Amino acid sequence: MLTTQNETSAKLDLSWIRSQFPSLAQTVNGHPAAFLDGPGGTQVPQRVIDAVSDYLSHSNANTCGAYATSRRTNAMIDQARSAMADFLNCDPDEIVFGPNMTSLTFAMSRAIGRQVGPGNEIVLTQLDHDANVSPWRALEETGAIVRFVDINEVDCTLNLNDMAHKIGSHTRLVAVGYASNAVGTINNVKEVVRLAHAAGAMAYIDAVHYAPHGPIDVRALDCDFLVCSTYKFFGPHMGVLYGKREHLKRLRPYKVRANTDAAPQRWEWGTLNHECIAGITACVDYLADLGRRVEPTASTRRGALLAAYHAIQPYERSLAERLIRELLAIPGLKLYGITDPTRFEQRCPTIAARIAGRTPLELATKLGERGFFTWDGNYYALNLTERLDVERDGGFLRIGLVHYNTTEEVDRLLSVLREIVA
């Protein structure tokens, strides 16, 4: 049975949730702003803003100094590692901070590339963000061979049969997204990891898009690496990498000589963005507090995070069901991805569409004038827009929902889209 809007919203206090995000109170041309741009970066709670400001006001210093503000900075970074360890279900020394997911992946690809060698293979997919494509394709310069896994075009899902065929004895790494940032597909990453490990290869998971929508358990996945960006799940602009301890110690990073050889710090080049790292703990704690409001008996931060996502997922699914059902009724609209509501556990509430006679930019511009923040283009999912032959025509209009969005926003969006088409 499909979950109803009333059943799911009863578990989430939307008034409290929206009160946490000061940016949601904005207006555009007299219209209330509807932030439907979550896939490009979510809004942040006030506590994240406060954490960044408080760090700069009271603890701004470099690390490892023999004085108070430096010691507070060291402690703050340790706290953030612990917060992300709870978020991903790993140990704090398996957490690496960096400026963004793309930079972290380029850094890791250089180190892993030392072991790939000429003639060996890297398996990528047509569904991924280019940040999980170009860093690996750069290793073709060293003689590595890159193979691409195709999609099932009818619903934009990953063709796992093709992946099983592409992975072989020469495969050294398989890189795949947890979820598509363009069409919302959630991949069967556990099966991807199994296929990679069966061939003796490592598995590198891009969880940037999935992170705001569902719980991540790197222990259960048994992946070798997983990377995400905190600004996609209600935090500051920072990248976070999980790496199995054995890999972070075994692989040889490109780094300055003075940097320690201890993991995970050996993977963090130069001075980190301390104020944004302070905001990471705050964004994780926001989600944990949301979980405690849903399940007051949650005794650990990890347990509270799981409670939060167990309430977020059915609520977001109910919004997506409503939006997709009505979008499909708009004349001339084509929706890319899974449209069967009985399969919505296989997708995020991220919708990519095109409307005949209207460019995605035209649609996004007209919606923006009415206060609806959506995206047009390829969102760096370049292989996918080329594969679906929409890159030359402006890509998609992307509507991305998260748990602070409301039924009222969805209904207003649909009404305005119908006006534009008419």
C-alpha cells in the first residue's frame, strides 16, 4: 500500500523543520520562494550559520598550536570527524575532509592510479555526475582502459547485466553513483560492490545526491571509498570522503613533505576550511535532532539519524508521487526516469523533464520569476544527457524536492507549469 501524505507528514513536524531554515522565508516578485533546487545544494539551518560564525568569532586558528584557539580548532575537527562517522557508520579515522567531492575524487584517483597500470581497467557508468567520471578518465593518460556501463533507457536505471559483463579480471576499480543527480535513480550499490569485489576490484561510491534522502551505512555496503558533499545535506560547502582504514594507510597520497604520514590527515592537503568543518557537526546534529523528535527513545546519534531518515523517506516519496502523477498529465511533457509509483523506493524525489516547444532554460526562467527555484541543463551528468540526446537541446528541467518542501509548494508549481504550457 502506498503511504499517504497525511500519514507521512504526521511523523514530521514541518512547522518546526521550516523554522530551522531562515532562507525559506524569502520572497521573489511578491511570491513566496520555493527552493526546489536541492540537488544543486540544500539550504542550511540557523545552527549551521551560528556554528560557522561562532568558530570565526572564538576559535579561528590553524591546527596543532600550543595555545587555546588552536586546541579548540583541533577539538572541533575531531568532533566533526565523529559526527560524519556516525552519519556514515564508520570510525572517525576513516573520514577525510576536503573542499568538495570533485577535488577529493581527483586526489584519490591520482593515488589509486599509481596501482592501476597500463592495460588494466576502470569501470564507470553513463548515469554518473562527471565528478565520478573525469577523474578516472584522466588515468587513460597512464594507459588505463575505461569501460562504460550503459543504462536502461526506458527508465534511466543502471544496466547491471551490462556491468557484470564489463567487470573482468583486469578491472581494478568500479566507480558508481549511489543515486543520479539528474533523474533520481537509486542504484543497487550493494550489488555493484559485490560485483567489484568478486573481480578483486575496489568500489568507489559517489553518495553526494543520495545523502539528503536516505541513510548511508558504509559497513553494510562494504565499499572501499564513499564520497559526499555536506552542502547537499543541509551543511556548508565541504566534501567528505570515507575510506577503509587499510586503504588510507596503504595507498600513497600526493602531498607536501611536512604533512604527517598519519591517516586520515595525510590525505588532507594544506590548511582545511575550519569554519565550514565547524558547520558539519551542526548539520549532522540538525538531522539527529529531527530524528529525536520522531523517535524520542533514540539513544545514540546514529540511531537518531536513522529515525530521521525513516521519516524523511516516506514523506519525500509522497511528494514525489503527487508531483510525478500530475506532471505526466501535462500535455507535451516527457519525464525521464522511474514513473511507476510502486518502484519509487528505487528513486529520489528528483525529477528531470522536458516540455515540447519550451527549452529547459525558458521554463526555469519563467518559474524563477514566480519564486520557484529549479535548474536547467545537464548538472554535470554529461554522459547521461548525451546518451539521451538532449544535451544539444538544453538538457532537462530539474525539480528537486527535500524534506523541507511542502505539498502546497508542489501544487503551486504544478499550477504555474500548466499556465506556462497553456
